[in-house]
Amino acid sequence: MKDNYFKGFLVGAAIGAVAGLLLAPQSGDKTREEIKKLALNAKDKAQDKYLQARKNVETKLLEIKEAGKKIDFEGYKKLVIQVVDEIKNDSDVTTQTAKEIGAKLNSDWNEIKSSIL
């Protein structure tokens, strides 16, 4: 499921990387190895950003819980929007990737609700 989540991000990164590598004068084997490395790095970076965002959401939910407040799905979505806005300020994250992270975090509600709240 996480692979589908980052598909859009990876496609854009891969297209740019492939174009740059194909224009560089080097052997086919070396070019293929570079493309593979770039694709894996992009996937890892997107996954890391999602995990960082999820940790931020969970931390904020715990703070809300410790303050004695309750949160429902609507409040959770507002919290996700705040975290996604923070991610958008990171120059390594595209707007599309930030939206995908937000969508994934919203779909995590039931899992997070049962583990934290």
C-alpha cells in the first residue's frame, strides 16, 4: 500500500533522473545503476517524510490526550492539515507529495485512534 502511496512522487523523480542520466556520456551499465540508485533514494526519502509526519501527528495527539481533551475525526483532519503545511515548507517535498502524505495520514485514522486514543 505504501508503494502505491508514493507512486506519483517516484514517477516524477524517476522521469527527471532518467532524462539527466540518459543525456550524460557514460556506459549503459553505469547509467542503469545510477537510475536504480536515484529511484531507491527517492522512494526512501518519501517514506521517511511520511514516517516523520506520522510521528508528528501521533505526538500532537498525545499532547491533546494528556491535556484531557478528546479528538474526533474532524479534529484529526485539522491536525493532519497542520502537519502537512509544515511539510510543505520543506524544500525537499513537492506539493503533490505533501498532499499524498496528508491523504495517507487521513486513512491512518482508525489505526492511530485505536493505538493512541
